[in-house]
Amino acid sequence: EAIADLLAAQDGYYKADSDAHGDEKENFAEGWYHIGISYAGLLEPENAAAALTKSLDYKPDQTHVHHERAKALQDMGYPHKALKDFTAVLKKQPRNANALFRRGFVFKQLKQYELAADDFETAKEIEPTNPAFWLEYGTIAGVSGMVLCDAGDELEDEP
């Protein structure tokens, strides 16, 4: 119920102030981001992706929001859209092992197995002590992704 109230309030602001500027844009972007993270935590990727998209409408250059939206799009079964967001993250954060690892699963879903293996191996090279990155390729045939951290815990700045 609290999320519904917050969403209604935020949506009203979004419609009423489509020409927001300065701090207003920052506030709207932040509000929609938190709504998206709340939906992600409730395992509602469609609503999460919609709210995160609204956040990016206000402030497009938010690496962590692109990362969270990519995860939601991946969960929704939109690998091409997820690939675009994961790649945007990696342009700004080329050593973001979580984004590389997740993008590897997108490449796998798209049957681009060499690119998937490259991303998996690069993630492992960046964080060799992270056991999640030590895959046995024969065991991931039916796996479409893995939870590496909670929604909202992605890196905001260059790692």
C-alpha cells in the first residue's frame, strides 16, 4: 500500500511537471529510482523497469539505474534491451564484474557463446576471489542469470 501511495504521488508530479529542471529533475530521478528498486525487491520486474525508465527520463546518465533496469529487463526476458543497458554500464565502468557476469548470461541467452564466455572469464579475472564467478559451463545450460547483490546495491561510481 505504501508503494502504491508513493507511486501515485510520484506519477502525479511526473505528469504535472514534465518540464522539471535542476534539482527538481534530480529529485524526480531519485524518487523513481527508489520506486523501481522497491518493485525489484518485490520481484516485479515489469514495474521496476517502468519506474527505472522514468528515472532515466529525468537523468539519463545514471550508471547504477541502467544496471538495475538491465537486471529487470533480463528477468522479463528482453535480452536485447538488457544487453544495451549492461553495455552502457560497462562503457562507464569497464571493470564492473557484476555487469560483465550478468551480460555474459544475456549473451548466452542470445546464443553468442564465445562472447558469454569472454564476459564470464573477464569477471572472474577482475574478482578472482568471488566464488559466484567460478562457473562450470556444463552446469549453466538452464540458468538465465544469478543474483549477485540486492536490488539497489549496484555501483554508482567507477569501481
